[in-house]
Amino acid sequence: MTRDLADEPDWEELTTLAQFRERLVGPFGVIVIQDVARDQPITHHRECPFVREELFVEKIIDGAAHNGHYYWAKNSRIAAEQLGARRCRHAGDKLAGG
């Protein structure tokens, strides 16, 4: 199923593994990870080394989201404006120029 950007919400919380997988391989969007140990959520390109299924499962499924949340946003601007997220600085993240 091809998604049209205009039909998508600006952002949504990812609460299931199926939802995470779908957004990870979708045609657009960024992943925002909010961790209680950090002051600010971080926006990642979907191919960033920090965006891994096992980490999602650990934090959201096994940990029942007690230590943070995962979100999908249309783009990094929306992630910054609506979720208060900064861009990932990892050299392997395309949002950081990697």
C-alpha cells in the first residue's frame, strides 16, 4: 500500500512492533526516540544505527514504555516543532550528514 504524505498525521506514537516496522520501511518520515534519561527527544533518520528493532522491543514492548517512547513524524521540522526533538548527531545518521 502506497501512502500519500498529505493523508498522514504530522506524528504518531509507535506502540506496537507492527507499527514500528511499518514506519521504518515507509517512504518518508523520521523516528523520534524519547528517553527519560535525556532532557530532549532525538530525531533519527529511519536508517540510523540507533533505530533498531531490538531496542524498540526492549523499551516499548518489554519495558512497557516506562523509560521512554518512540514516535514517527513526517519530517525533522515537525519533530522539532511538535515533539521538541533535536536531530541525532551520530555520524551514521543521514540527518547529521552521515
